[in-house]
Amino acid sequence: MVIRNICVQAFALAHIFLVVNCSGSYAKKIRAAEEAYYTGDIDTAVQRITPLAQDASAKDRLLYYMEAGVIYHSKGDYVTSNEIFTRADEMADEIKTSITGSVAGFLLSDRESAFQGENFERILIKYYLALNHTLLKDLAAAKRTLRKLEADLKDMKYEDAAYKQVLAARYLDALISEELKQFNDARVQYKNLEMFGADPAWLARERYALAARARDAGDMAKYAAHKFTLLETGVRTPAGKEAGELVVLAQTGKAAVKASRGNLMNDREFALALRVAIDVAILSQGKGLSTAGVIAMMGTAENPIPRFDVRDNSPVPPLSVLAAELTGSTVLTDFDVMAQKNFNDNYSSYINKNVASIATKIVVAAVAADALAREIRKNNDGVVGALGGLAVGLGAGGAVAATVKPDLRSWHTLPSGFAAMRVWLAPGTYSINVPDATSGYVVYGNHSESFEIKPGKKTFVSLRAFRRGL
């Protein structure tokens, strides 16, 4: 009976720290939908993601909506995708407002808090909204969304690193502005693209296209060396008719996802900071404890700051119209680089923001374990008392170590890259040829539908392409 009571007390202490681990892994929950999506079974992916989004708990709901928005977009159901992304955009704003003034970081309870996403991920929600409107041929609605998006990007321009600018969104804004004859807006976006490092040769070609559309003789002369030519498809422009434009907006690969960095104490920078923080916490919370003893409780604790593991950053696959290969694509937004750089550049800052909280929680656990162990040894002499104290120490140590884990929730259906190409075609009806199933690629989008090129007008085609399988 005595041993039983000891075990009950030890496990009761452990339970306090294990509560946060009761919820299942996000990666496991999304696995079936993700697997269907990446093997090309879009209908099953829709069937899997829909109930997950509908039944999601508050802490994960935004992320499931983001996943569902991409899957419905890939299926070509742009109306439903926008309904989902509209709600996701509202949720992101609500969550952002609710955490204003709080310390952003990776605290022990982060896995139980609402997923908020990075600022560039929230920008991508609006990008998909604008893209869906564009594919639905509602350019006015696309432009309204892009104005809201521009306000967010402008805030980031002054408050955050330049590499977090979503240039794919700025380019889409330039294209829509051209089509709506809002040429000054387009010029502003091309200047932004230049400022944030877009390829100069590609950009000069785009600037000539804008100048030709706006009949800006000065810029046409300035960028004359980059004048566009018709794609040689064998179809000729009828006399007196202008060429039209095909704009291919391609989402490529599979975005990098969060993974554990491994044992916390194996990271020298974090381990050194944690030792100092534990010393401070012992002075205020646990006099009589030793730093070595508290650190020993960490055991197999994981680094709470995740890393991003690259999965598939394949480029735009071979595309053609009739017998003519489509070339000249450029990657405007590389999510993998953006996400990795964001975490790596801010790594020391994340440590500084979280190490004190982690140390305090560990010391509090050590104090509780030490007090309970002393009580057990006081009331139970000999082997029983010694074993009881050891059980409490081991139980509390393992429990604390189990709570120190990274929040690995991340946007699994997002592409690794956002690319674009613009080509000029003679007026007529065309279709885009993409790699077939034997190529190893999966390609989603509206490319399977024939499209009409009209004189002086843009036709938008959206593709999502990646290597088949997880």
C-alpha cells in the first residue's frame, strides 16, 4: 500500500506537466489529406480536409482553413476556396489582435495556443484570395484585395526584413493594375519589385510591356532592348490585330515544414543561456537546489525552436503551347528561403525571449519534486523511502522534459515557390501542354481548359506542380 501511494503521488506530479501532450500531432492529423493531395488524388484530399477544417479546435482552426483553401484552389473550386480563405483572413486578424502586446516565441504552452502563422503566411492568405478572384475573372475584386494586401506589405516594409516581402503578390498587383489601366499603380509595384531584388533582366522586360500598354514613349525607349516578341507557335497575328498575353502563375514544389532541432542541451548557445537562467530562477524560486540537479531533469527535452526541413523545391515543369516551349519563368517568392531565414536570423532572439520562462518552469517543477521527495523519505524509512524519492524525481524530470518540445504546426500544402511567366500570342484559342502522369509530376490548375487569347488582353492560367508523393 505504501509503495502504491508513492507511485500515485509521483504520477500525480508528472500529470501536471504532461497535460499539454494529450493532443495529437498536427502532422499525423493532416497526413491522410496531405498524402492524397501530393499523390494527385485531389477529390480524396478534399474529402479528407473538409471535416478536419469543420471540426478543428480553436487552436488549430486557422491552419486547417489555410490547408483547405489551398486544396480547394488546386481543385479549381475558386469560389469555395475564397469562402475558406476569407474566413481564414478574418481569423488571422482576430488572433493577431488578441496577441498584441504579448511576447511572441516558443513557450512551453505554445502547442496549446492558437496557431497564428508568420506575417508572410498571413500575406499569402490574401494572395490566394486575389488569385482566386483573378481566375474567376473578377479583376475589380482582385484589386480590392490587393489594396488591403499592399497595406500589410507597406507595414512590413518599414517594420520587418525585406526578404519577407511576398513579391508574387506585388507582381500580381502590377498585372491587374495594367489590365485595369491603373498604370501608375503598376509602375509603383515594378519599382517595389526592383527595390526588393527582382531579377533585373526579367524586370526590364516587364517594364517594357507596361510602357507599351500605357503608350509611354519614354519608357519604351528606355527598355527597348527588352522588347517582347510573339511566341512562335505557327499561328500568325491577323493584320491590324494586336497580340494578346498569356500569364502563367505557377506554384511549384512542396513548402519546407517544421521539424525538431533535436536535444535542447546539445545546442551550445541555448544550453549556455539556459544554465544562466536556471541559476537566476534558483535564487528566486528554489534555494537549496543545485543547477546540475535541475539541468539533469531536462533529460531528453527537445529544443523548443523548430527548424524548416526542405521537401521539394522543384522548378516550373516543362510547359508548351502547340509546339512552342514556354520559357522565361522567374521565381518571385521562395517560401523555403523565407521561412528558413526567418527562423535562423531570429534564433538568438527566440532563445532570449523564452529561456527565462523555460528555466522558471523547470525550477518550479524541481522544487515541487524535491518537496514531495523529502516528504516521502521523511514518512518512509529505508529502501521504500529512497525508492519513493527517486520515483518522484524521475517522474517530474521526465514530465518536464516531455513538455519542452517545439511547436511543429506548419502549412503543409503550401508550395515552396511562386513563379510567373508572361508570353505574347496571336489571338486565338489555345491550351497548355503539361507533363503527363509518367513524368513523376502532379499538375493541378486551370491549364486543362482551352483558353482564348484576345487582342491587347491578358489571359491568366494558374498551375500547381510538384513531384508526386510525400
